Amino acid sequence: MAISASFPDVSTQPDQGIETGDREFIPPARDRSSLILASYNIRYGVGSHLISSGLLRKLGINTPRPRPEAIALNLKTAARVFSDNSLLPQPDILALQEADKETGRAGGQHVAAKLANEMGVPYVHVGAGLPRGVEPVPREWWLNFEERIDLNDRGDTGIALLSRMPLRNVERIDLPWHKCPWRPRLAMGATFELAGQQVRLFNVHVDPHGPLDNQYQQVEALLENAEKFRGPRVIMGDFNTLSKEKAVEIRRLMESQDYATPFPTGTPTWRGAGLRFHADWIFTNGLSASRWGVVKPLNVSDHWPIWAEVALPIADLQSPN
């Protein structure tokens, strides 16, 4: 049974754990007719070797070392890729998942703030609000390679948006959970303007634990929230569809609510130990997506970034005066 009550308790945190960087947004050109959106589970910048690093930790070897310097270098690498137009068009909005804030496993780095600073853009970070001192229950063996945040670590993980566009009405969305109170999952919503039209964007990190029904409930909760906005919408992020069945069924659920994606089902966006899964998605409602891609050369995470160019349908574009 899913628990839908507010968790974690962020009532005492400033703005419910929503943190906005101090860099100013730059107003977009009014005649802008399309945007580049990208999504990246950055895995706190620790690198791409999820399974091998997990096996090494079991032997008492925790790489990379020294951690702060290694992650800082990885974030510089990611910033260069997202800025120089070589592997993908420069994103107007970049959604991050597993964007740790000053955790031990992230070498004390504030991943979203550091990456935003390197890219020269503003950011909004939503902290997960990890509970302190809560022991995790045993997980599926194939999910047990990830480095856990220490029970008494004062840092946090979370999701973020790095944006060259002004973002308004930023909202924290806690997702229903089953057996992971030590690792709450969440989404965030924000509104931006495209060709004079307000567009609602959602960044989500869905839980990989348990059966497909668990993920269904989290995605359905997000879709219910998205329905409150009657204009064009984008939902993107790490859906953790780590099987062919999950990828097919979650796509079917999104399409049943009139969302579309340019990504063919089965497009690899995550890899580990020779496995490839389609974990990350960009879905649109009331927008068209033309160009898209997966940035496979970037090795800062076990995920690859994905991107798509989105535009309003031609009939919706306003004619110049």
C-alpha cells in the first residue's frame, strides 16, 4: 500500500526545501519559438561505474579518491558539454536528478550550484529532505550497488533545474512511497514562457524499488498534479524504467494521458555491467518535439543525458503585430 501522506516533513525548512541560486534569470527573446530541454541523472557527479564501484566498496575500497577533487573535475566536464554545443545543442533548461547537496558521497559539493556556476546559469534545487538516523530495509540485490548517504550525514540529495529562462511558480511535489522512507522520491514543477505562452515543466525522479505498480502510483500522482495546469506541459526526468516491461507500460500510461515522446522505446539511457536500459524520458503535452538525442560520450554518471527541442504547434504560435 502506498503512503500518500506528506513525507518527509519539510515544514520547518525554508520554502519547503526549495533553494534558488543568487544569479539573475535573463529574460528570453520574445520571438523565441523553440527551446532545448535536457534531463540528466547526474549521480552526484561521482562517475559512470555504478556496479564496479559498489563491488569495490564491499571490499573496503571507496573510489574515486580524493573525492572532492574528482567530483569537481567531473562537474567541470559536464558543464563544458552542456555549454559548448559539441555533443548536444546548449540546453535552455537542464533538469537534474540525484543532485546531492554537500553530502559525503558528493565530496561535500553542492552539485546543482557547482554545475550552474560553471555553466553561468541560475538554478533551483529541491532537497529530498532525508530523514536522519533511519536504517534502510534490504533492497533488491540489483539496487544495492549505489553508495548510500550516511545515516547522520548532514547533507541532502534532490532534484534541480538549471535554466537560462526565467522560472516561476516553483513547486515541490512529494510522491507516494512504499518501503523507502530513508530515500523519499519527489518531483518539482516550474512555469516558463515560450512564444508568449505559459508552459509548465516537471522534473521527476521515480523510485526503482518494487514492482511496476509502485512506479505507476508515483507517475499517476505526478500526472494528477500536472492536470491542474491547463496549458502545454513537459514531464521529464529519471523514470527508472529498468526493464523492457516498465519502459513499455510507463510509456503507455503517459500516452493514455495525451503525452508524447520522440524517443523510441528501448533507447538506452542507463548502462552498467554490460546492461542497457531506457530509464530517462522527455514527454510533452501540447508541444511538439523534433530533434532529440542521447549524449553517450559523457561519463560523469551511470546515466547519459537526454535532450529534445520542443515548440508550440504552429497553430498555437501568435502572429506578430
